[in-house]
Amino acid sequence: MNTTPTQFPVGARILYVDDDTFMLNAFRRMVRLSGYEVVTFTSPLEALNEIRESSFDVICSDYDYRLPDMTGLDFLTEVHRIAPEVPRILITAHHDFEVAVDAFHVGISRLLPKPWKRETVLGALADAVRTVRLFRENIRLTALLEQHADALAQLNRSLDQKVSERTDQVISALITCLDYRDEETMAHSKRVSLMTRAIAERMGLPEQELLDIEWGALLHDVGKIGVPDRILLKPGKLTPEEWLIMRRHATIGHHMLSRLDFLQNAAKVVGDHHERFDGSGYPRGKSYMDIYIGARIFAVADTFDAITSDRPYRSAQSDESAIAEIERVCGTQLDPICVAAFMTITEETWTTIRDEARTWAADHAAPAEALPMGRAGLLSAV
Ligand SMILES: [Fe+2]
Ligand SMILES: [Fe+2]
């Protein structure tokens, strides 16, 4: 019966190397009685082969082999390379300081004297087995945690993806609604939204606000959905009264979008998109910093795009003339800070934006047969 006070962890595997078969047998008997599986070797090289093949909970070695191939310290050093988590115990008949220093340098878990005391060896083995099991359990739990964290991150990514897809779909539906009613092309809306974003990026706005502003610019005229056909589709000039109604589109658009939580900033762009820096715009005659930053940026992009694209009543002018006009109205209609950011953007960027908008508009355009009378055909002006 086992009288050891130490409660042994069950089923541990211990390996012991000693060139003295008498010691090996004594060790084997003592440890087996405690319920452990023991594997012993007189050759450290054979022991290393076994360690490469199967897993052990503790590896013990005699300090001095009377064998030429390696010392006990060499052996335990090599063990660490193969199985770094396994505790190593050095057993030695040398009771000197040098052995302890050597053992310390190769990171031995425990140094035991020879001849040994049964309780000391079994206690050291039990401690080492608990240590290695805790260590392995820790590794297992960490891996499990990482696995769960990965799964959670994956789930979040797919949720974010879904939210972003739904948002795109809502924006797309709104822009398509507008396309059924407005004479301005979808390509214009897309160009202005990308140009607004490009300027906003130069101004260092945070990522979410860049997106909000881009959406707002894309939907800037969405309020035209609420303008009566007789005014919106009127072929001739509008009367002053009709202009007043037409101008309501900014307020209508703001009202529409502000009902959606995720479009609050976009709603501000829409509400302020006809305001002017000097206060001469509409609907509220706001000025300077009272105009939402996204709308002040939009105003620069819209001016640039209006001049550089074909309109039914005139053909497109060069980027240079648009830039000259922007410089002329900088500080009156347009915010000089936004104009300065605009000026840093290269011609290649504008070309890329125009190409991207053309492709996007072609993908999103309403079918010609679905357009109201008189609107079909205008789409070709993209
Ligand atoms: Fe516009
Ligand atoms: Fe407008």
C-alpha cells in the first residue's frame, strides 16, 4: 500500500536515465508503486529517441554517465529543445556548488541527491507532474480561447459586412428613387460623393464621418422626390414662386434622412448643401462654421463637378477653368479651408473618380422604360 503523504496525480509518465542499472531498477520499483508509468534507459541517446516519439510528464537524469556520448546536463539540455514544457530533474551524488550552478544554467526544475529519500523523489515528481499538467492545460485553454476569439471576430466581421451591405442597399434604393424623378444624373451624384470624400480625407476627418459625408453627398438632392412634377419636370424657366418650392428640396431631404439613425450626418450634408460660406445660400442662410463641415466640403466638390461636366445647356469646361472659378469664390461661396484641401488633390485622382462614377452609374441606373415621360434619354448624358 502506498504510504506516501503526497497525493499523486494519476497516470503520469516518467522517464529516467542512469548508466547504473541498479539505480534504474530501484527508481522503477519505487515510482511504479506510486502508480506512475516509468520508462528507463541506460543510454541517453536512446532516451532522446523515445522522447521524440512519445510524450512524458517528467524527465529525470543522473548527473554523471560513465558513457562517452553525453553528460546528464547535455542530455537534459537536449530534452528541453525537444519538449520545452516538460520539467527536468537532475539526480546527483555530487553534493557540490558547481553542480547546482550547472543545473541552474540549463534551467533544471529540481536537483535531487543520490542516494535519494523515497519521499523526496516522489514529492518532487508529484510537484513536477502537477506543474506540467497546469502548463499544458493553460496552453489548451489559451488555444481554445483564441479559437473562440477568432470565431467571435469572424462573426463580428460577417455582422459588420451585413450591416454595410444593408446600408448600401438602403442608399441604393434612395438614389434609385431620386433617379426616377430628377434630371441630374446618378454619375454626377456619385462623382460629387467621391470628390467630397477625397477632400474630406485630406482634411483628416475620421473614417465613419468620411462615410457619412460620402453618403450625404451621394443623396444631396434626394429631397427632390418631394418636389411636385409640374415644377421638377418643368421644361422652361421656373417662376420665383416655383423656385421657392424647388428650394425646399434641401429641407425635405434633410427631413427624410434624419429619420434614419445611421444617416444623421448625411442628413446634415443634405440639409446644408445649398448654404454658402458667406451666408448667401439657402434654405436657412447659415454661414461659416454653422454650415456642417460635410456640406462645406460638398460645395467645393459640387462647384468643381458642375463646371467640368456636360450640362444640357453647355458643354464641360476644363479642370483649370473650374479651379479658377473655385479660387474666385473662395471665401465667399466656399470655405477657404475646404478649398485648400481640394487644391492638394491631383488630376489623376479626379480621373480615377470620374471612371469609378461612370461604372457605378451604369450598374445602378434605372431602366429607361421605367423613367417618367421626358426623363428617358437624359441618362445618356452621364
Ligand atoms: Fe447636384
Ligand atoms: Fe440641390
